[in-house]
Amino acid sequence: MEKSVEPKRKNKLLAQRNCGDKTRSDILKAATTLFAKKGFAGTAISEIATKAKINQSLIYHHFGSKKGLWREMRFAIANSYFNAHNFIPFAGASLKQFLTQFVQSRVDFYKANPEVLRIVRWQQLESIQEKFHSPNPSHLANWNLALTQLKQNGELRANIDPNLFRVMVVNIVYAAFDEQNLALCDDFTKAQNAYLDFIIDCLERALKP
């Protein structure tokens, strides 16, 4: 009799854990949508609870506070972003192929996750000026390895700093999704595509030996 109790207890604990994980995921999804729309200051805990269809107390249970939820949401976004860009170019890749791959991966990510751009903009306006989480060590290691391969292949100047290279490319691509930057263009999508092709060409010319 005692032996049959233990598996039942384990199954119950597993079910509770799965339920807790789902609740946590539902809260994060609801928070991401609302924070992207209204910012941190403009979003109430009660609104998040209503959208997630859970009791408000569960938000405090899983995240401690509204600020804790805000931090955890940004951490989840950062993880999904870095996972989407943690690549190494194939052997023999040219600088243009590398830039095209990297730019396209960012374009795909931003188009699939438009709320990320809005949250970044809200972050710049909020009183809580905390940076998004830094890339994990494996992401930076892969990035540095990619640039090392390009340098060894004679595709990238030897004196290019990997971190400065990453910051420059990240921000140049980000600018393509700020409608204010292309506000004077009649066709935003057409102008955006032309801009992305333009920066790949410019970066290749500037960074090749």
C-alpha cells in the first residue's frame, strides 16, 4: 500500500509544477503585451491579472512585485533574442554573407516580436533605467569565434573590436524599425528594405581589409 502512495505523490507534485509553469508563462505573456502597449508606469497589476485570467495574488507569488515582473519579462525577452542570434557563420563565409545572415535574423526576430521594439522604447522613457540583461557567455563566445573566422579568412580587418562591431551593427539594424527615422519616405516597407540592403553594402565596404 505504501509503495503505491509514492508514485501518486510524485504525479501530484509534477502536475502542480506544470500548472505553476503555465501560470507563470501566462503572466509573462500578458505582462509583455501590456507593458509594450502602456509601459511600466501605465500598467496596473490588476490589468495583467485580468488579461492572464488569474488571481492577482499569483503575480506576487511568482514575481514578488510589479518591478520583479518587469525585470523577469525583460530577462525572458533578452534570452529569446540571444537564442535567435547565437550563430556561427558556415566555413568560408564571406563578410557579406555573415552580415546578410545577421541582419536577416534580427529582421525576422523584430517582425515576429514587435512588442520588443515597443518595450525598448518604453524602457528609454521609464524612471526605472535598468539595462536589459547582458548576453550570456556562450553567445559572446560564438560571436567572437565568428569574427575570428572572418579575420582568418581575410574577410574582416584584424583591428576590428568584436564588441564595438556588435554594438554598431545592432544599432544600425534597430534604426530600420524606428518609423520616425524613415518618416519622410512614402513607402515605409520599401524604404526599410532599401535601407537594410544599403547598410550591408556600406558595412562590407568599411570593414573588409
